[in-house]
Amino acid sequence: MSNRIMIIDDEKIVGDMARISLEQDGYEVETFLNAAPALERLKEQKFDIVVTDLKMKGIDGLEVLRTVKDLYPATKVIMITAFANLDVAIEAIRGDVHDFFPKPVKIRELKESIKKALV
């Protein structure tokens, strides 16, 4: 059985590039452009990893992190953001984020983080 990964990013190209690359490695990947439909999907289906953008309209990445951890405490959350600052990074770490990447995220680094999260 392959691992399930959810990617939430309001930049379509980010989700598409990550999905294509991760599917080539055998992962099952679903992408979302904003958090509301992604969180609805999470109520139906458990994912092993959620990769989320931090700054999005409506529900932000920290709220995604809290919701994921409430529903599935073992699910790992990886956060990416163009707006990396220390306060946000600290809040994410306190919220049990697995990893935190500034944009543009390098797909190789993201894949390495996903592999570590699945161990």
C-alpha cells in the first residue's frame, strides 16, 4: 500500500510540481488550492502526510496543522511558506509540525523530509 500525501498550496504550480514528482516515487497524492475543501477531505480520508502552505486566504496553515493533529495525531505536517519568520516558525514547531521550508521549496529536500516522516 502506498503512502497518502495531501498538498495544500494556493499556487497551483507548487502543488502540481510536487504531485508529479511524488507520484513518480509511488506516493498517492491529492492537491488542493485552499484549505477548506482539503479539511473536508480529511474528514473522509486519513493521509500519512499533509504538506501545507502557511499563508492562504481563509484558513491558514497553522489552522490546518491544528485540525490535522486533532483528527489524526500521528499524521505528519510539513509547512512551506514564502513568509518565513521566527514567530511563525516557533508557533508551527509548538504545534508539532514535522518540518518547515521557505519557498521556493526544493523538491529534493521535500522528498527527503517526507521519507524521514514516514519512518
